[in-house]
Amino acid sequence: MVAALKPVDFVVIFSEPTPLKVIRAVRPDLLAKGGDWKADRIVGAEFVKSYGGRVAVIPYVAGHSTTRLIERGKRR
């Protein structure tokens, strides 16, 4: 679903404990995390900022989560 969004170039699935290796390879213009993350705890944030990229914390909306979206998609 995320890959279908017009502003999304591509989606990467990774098996490492953190996405740092992928972030370093992709060098995203924007690194976005959900509102349950503190800005100083976002893996790869300093790297992204080092080349002028942006890091955004997307506000958490109660009752909405990617986990819930995935579960709904599996039931269809």
C-alpha cells in the first residue's frame, strides 16, 4: 500500500535489527518515523541529516497503526 503512494519511490523490507544499513545504501531525502519515536532515538537520523536530508516524526493518531492496517489487509 505504501509503495502505491505517488511520493514514494520504493519500499524496502529488511531483516536486520535496525534499518541503518538500508538507510546508508538508499540515502533517503526524507526519513519518517511514527509519533511513538523520539527524534533522538531514530536510527539513521544523524546520517540523513549529515547530507542535508530531513528527519520527520509523524504525529501518532490514536486508533490508527500500520500493524492494524496490515492485519486488515490479511483478512481481505
